[in-house]
Amino acid sequence: MGRIAGVTAEETKQRLLATAADVFARLGYERASIAQIASDAGLSTGAIYAHYAGKAELFVATLRAHAEQEVEQLLGGESTLDFASFLVARGESLERRSTADSNLLIEAVVAAKRDPQVLQVLVTSFADRERMLVELLRAAQEVGAIDGDLAPEAVVRFTFMLALGSVLVRALDLPSTDRDDWGALIRRLVDNIRAVPGGPAR
């Protein structure tokens, strides 16, 4: 890739993908252009076209570089047996995310309807995170922290649906709920999946 003076080719690539993520998130896929991305990154359009066939290919590369980070911000990935506290922390954070935090993910979900490559990037990122959280939940059940009668896959899928729903709510710019009220609801929901201390074996 044509590079910016004083930086390596890899640094130039990382700068391009970070700039592309920002432009796609800010303007949306349809309004974003290679010219705008090149200008913001300090590159020529020719330098970009030398490595990417067009905007669609650059968008897929951007998602591959940033999708894991987007999913991490949305769903977390901390390794912990205190799975209930993890759910509370992630659930409470959903109400505090800004619209800008979700824009790239929203653009990716929309693009996935028409682009199989974008769909595959998202499916891989979410499926990997889902498998990891299911394993963490099973481990928490094994030590008696979470109700053993619950199917880990169902709990994690519900968590994903809530998290992705929060992205859509943010995109609609609906008024925020009271943070204390939201936190109280999340804690009440999570309390219902905790194992009862000293309760009968399940």
C-alpha cells in the first residue's frame, strides 16, 4: 500500500482501516466514498484502489479489522466465573452507549442483508463470542453460581438479543431511560438466574 511518509506500510494500513471505520460510521455506507476516506487518511485514492477493488471490499476489510472490537464493546468478553455480575455490568452499560458507538455495527447489519462477505464477518464474530459466553456460563453453573436448570445457550442468546436491540434503539435516538431504573431492572432480571445459596441441588 502507498504509505504515509515516516510510517511503515502496516501502520499506514491500520490508519486507513481506522479512518474507514470512522467514515463509514459517521456517514453510513451509502454516503461514504473512497475519496473521503482517502482524504481523511492522508492517502491518494490510487493507493487505496491498488489494494481494494472498491468501497465494498474496503468495507469488508474494515469490518474484519474492527468487528471483534465492536462486539467486544457491546457484549464484553471478560473471563469470569462471576457470570451474574458480568451480566449486570454489561446490561447496565447498554443504556450508556452512545449512538456513535453503534453506527459501524448498524451499517454492517444493514449491509449484511445484501453482501455475503459482510454477513460472514458478522456471523463469525458473534458466533465466536456466543460460544465463549456459553462456556463461561457453564463454568459458573458448575461452581453453583448460576441456576443449573437454565440452558446456557438460551441465556446467552437472550443476552445477545437484548444487546443488539439496544443498538437499534440507539439508532432511533429514542429518549434514554433513567439509569437507576434501568440498572434496577437489569439487577432484578439477573438475580433470577443466580443459584439460591444453600438451596437444594439442582
